[in-house]
Amino acid sequence: MEASPVLARKTICFSRSVEIHEKVIGTFIEKHMFY
């Protein structure tokens, strides 16, 4: 089964946005813990 380029692109975009989301949440939690 061959993955379509569109699906691959969507997966990459999704994983990237999750990565950014985790960083944002991480800094948000850090600020709440330390202030």
C-alpha cells in the first residue's frame, strides 16, 4: 500500500504542530510552576 503525498504532508504538518504545541505547553507550565 502506497501512502499518498497529501497524506504524508498532512502527517508531517500534524507532527510538527504537535511538537510546537508541546513546547508552548511546556513553557506555559514552567511559568506557572516558577511564578
